[in-house]
Amino acid sequence: MDNELIVIDNAVVSYREDIALRGVSLKVARGEFIGIIGPNGAGKTTLLTVVNGMGKLLDGKVRVLGHYLTPGNGHSLRKKVGYVPQVQNIDPRMPICVREVVMIGRYGILGLFRRPGKSDYEIVDEALELVGMSELAQRPIGHLSGGELQRVAIARALAQQPELLLLDEPTASLDWKAQSDILELVKMIHNTRFLTTLFVTHDLSCLPVACDRVVLMKKGTIWGEGSPDELLTDINLSRLYDMPVSVVEKRREKALPVN
Amino acid sequence: MDFSIFGYQFMQNAILSAFLGGIACATIGVFVVLMHMPFIGVCMAHAAFAGALLGLWLGFNPLVGAFGVSLLSAAIIGPLADRGELSPETSIGVIFSLMLGLAFLFMGLMPGTKSGALELLWGSILTNTRSDIILLGIVAVVVVSLVFLFFKEIQATIFNRDTALAVGIPAALFLYGILFLTGATITASLRSIGGLLIFSLILNPAAAAYQLTYNMKKMFLLSAAFGVLSGWVGLLFSYFFNLPSGATIVVTSSVIFLIAVVFSPKRKVKGWQSKPLQEEQP
Ligand SMILES: Nc1ncnc2c1ncn2[C@@H]1O[C@H](COP(=O)(O)OP(=O)(O)OP(=O)(O)O)[C@@H](O)[C@H]1O
Ligand SMILES: [Mg+2]
């Protein structure tokens, strides 16, 4: 069986005025857990949209889960890819409850004309349980806090039973405990289901614990790639974020007090 | 009150029209309200009106013209709204003004009396013929069965187009479908309710239902019920007090909306009085 789940070859993506990805190439093997970091505007979100077929490729070839991506053909691929977006513009007045929102994750796989059955509800309830949202399952979606919405989005992606999980800063709006909970959760899912995961984050301290491989992005290119311990040196970070080494050292010391 | 009127053919036609039109318009209304494009109703109504006038002017069936032009505007609004460069309301506004301009243009070009045109503007449910009912029936059945068949895709698309897309639903297709259905429904209701007033029969029942539930299925059902109720009650007032039917139907739907606002559970804070406020402080 083909072991390379994602093959991106020289992908170029542009939004109107500026180029967001300038010839990015990346290979991801089945079962890898990859962290993606980089400054704001580096192209991390754009890279994820290329992987799930929502990005508009100007050039380059992308093959994900055996699908060659061309504009407009991504629907069957996306059924197998769980995507937790960075921002979700959810209308707080939408008449829909948490459980139904998570059920939307099943809708693509179910396909046209089929209604969710007992097994779908079981999968949804299990996903809600995993993210700790069972108690709020019947709440209208508009009555949740930002962090709770984030958990629901993760549950929805899990309900897809995806072969590939894309997480775009999933812990950004979570409380201190929830951040580590979600990280543990994502790792646990990765470990038990051998689920290939791409994880965009700004939380450097969590990367060594979680990731097999780290991808550093800057200005639309992949700037570095390797194991977290090798790559996340103060010197690399100082160049990635354009700041002096001494400052990086100081800030990282502060960020990692105990351990 | 004399209820022998229900024996008349024209009254039976009107009751049936109100039922079918109420269901179709109110169902479309749920899309319109939840997708935040209330003015799609006005825009499509004017597109249909302009198309009908084109038909009257050039001498072909006005309903064909209405249908064609409203679908054409759906085909323009869809991609504009989908690409997200303009807000849907802005693109709808641009098309709306164009349609209004075209309607006036065709009206000016039309020779002879404009009574046919004015009828389409006001509508008259009491003069509905068998073919009007058949058209309304077709549209109502199509709208309801599509919502029934594609409920989960529609629910996902209404909830959030990006989310729907991300789980593998062709969200753009459903968006266009919703716009086309809106055009078709408005065209079919033009003669009964009239181009000026149809907007309220789309918006009011759905807005009323929106006040009363947090569940999308229930919102569809309530909205349809309110739509039919508006039609029937409006019809009675129209007949007994000899008022224009489109107007009485619309006023009834507004009254239903106001009642729903008053009784809306969404405006109440649940049970805060029953709990003492200073609990659980360390
Ligand atoms: N919808 C858009 N329209 C125009 N330009 C965009 C759009 N989305 C992103 N860009 C541009 O593309 C570049 C890459 O954006 P992207 O969202 O991929 O960055 P990112 O690495 O995810 O940043 P962040 O850490 O802030 O999330 C940026 O320069 C941004 O300005
Ligand atoms: Mg981003």
C-alpha cells in the first residue's frame, strides 16, 4: 500500500495581490504527526487548505490520499479529511444544537439521500464524550464560549472518522487546562488510531512532546523541516521570527519554568 | 357569518392557493432568514415582475418571462455571493436596482393599458385559476420534497458554507439551488400575492418561527404553518371586508410575527431568580 499520504510538489497559491505559497514541497507518510509553526502570514493556513483541496493552486501538483487535486474535485477527498479551521464564523443565532453540529461531520460520508442512523449517533456521542462536551450536547450552538466552540469543531472533525486530521491552531482560544487536554486528546487519537495529523500551532513548548516532525514556515516557503529537538533551537527560532538570539533565549526560559 | 362561500369554486381555489403559496414561500423564508439575505425576496420579486412585464410587452406568457428573469438573476447573484468579494446583500442590491430599472423600462415601452402589469404588482388570490393552482402546487411540492430529501446538506450549508465544504458537501451547488428555488417560488406566487407584497409572506412567517425555536426542523414546520395561517386568515378578511387579498395576507403575517416576538422564549432569561446570586465564592 502507498505509504505517502500527502505529496505536495512545488505548490504555488496566490490570493489576488500577494503570493501565499511560493513553491512548497512536502511529503507526509501515513501515521505521522507533524507540527507546523511560523510567524503570522507565513502560509500555514494556506498550506492546510491546499491539503484538503480548498486552496486554489496556481502551479504544482498535490496528491492527498490518492486523489490528485484539481479545482472543484475535492469533495470526495474532504469526506476523509477532518479539518478544524482557525476561525469559524458561526452565526450565534443559528437554530442548531451542539450534537447536530457534530453530526454535520457525518453528513459528507453518509452521502446524498441517506439519513444518520444509530451508528452515526454513537460515533457523534463518542466524539462529544472525547472532547468533554457531552453535557452541552443539546445546547444551541450560539450559547457556547469560544473554547467550547473549538471543542465542538474538533468533535465534528473526529466524527468524520477521518484518515487525515488537519488542526489549525486548535488550542488558541482554550483555557490553560483545556490546552493540554486537547493536546493529549489529539495525541491519544493519533496514537490509538494511527491517524495522520497536521497541527498548526504557536505553542512551541508542546511541539517536542507531540510531534514526530516539525515544519517551519516563513513568507510562503518551507524554511526548515526536521525533528523538533534538532530544529527548535534558539538560533533557528531567532531567524524564523527575525529577532535576536538573546531575546529568544530569555523568552523561552520564561515560557518553560518548571519541568 | 355566512360560510356558504366555501362552496364557491373561486373560494376553494383561493384557499388551495393560500395553502400551497403559504407553504412554499414560508419554506423559502427559512433559507432567507438563516442565510441573512432578507432582500433576496424583494430582489427576486422585482426580477420576476420585470420578466413578466417583458412578456406582456413582447406578447409571450408573462409567467415564462418571470421565471426566466428570476432564474437569470439567481444565476448572477449566486457566484457573486459565493466568491465572497461582495457581501451577498450588496450584490443582491445591485441586481435589485437593475431589475427595478428594467421593470420601469418595460412598463414604459408597453403599449396600451398597464392594468395587466398592475395586477402582477398587487396580486389577487381570489381570481386564481386552475392553472395558477397547478403551478403553485408544483412549486410547493418541489420545494418541500427537496428540503425533505436534502435536509442534511441544506442544514450544513445554512449552518456554515465553509464547514459544509470541509466535510465534503458541494456547498456552492446547494447555495445555487436555494437561490433558484427562491426565484421559482416567487414566480409562481406572483399572480396570487403580487410582486410588492410577496416579500413579507417570505420573511414574516420564517422570522416568527425563528423567534420560537432553536431547532431547524421545527423552524421549517412552524414557518410553513404560519405561512398557511397568514394566507387563510388574510383570505377571510379580504372576503368579508372586501379588502385587497395581498394586503390582508401580509398584514396577518406581520401580526403573527409580532405575537411570536412577544411570546419568544429567546427573550427570557431562564430561572435566574430561583438561584441565589452569591453562590460558590471561595
Ligand atoms: N482570503 C485571503 N485573501 C487575500 N490574502 C490572503 C487571504 N488569506 C491569506 N492571505 C494572505 O496569504 C498569506 C498567508 O496567509 P495564511 O493565512 O496562510 O497565514 P498563516 O501562516 O496561517 O498566518 P496566521 O499565523 O496568522 O494564521 C498572508 O500574507 C495573507 O495576507
Ligand atoms: Mg493561519
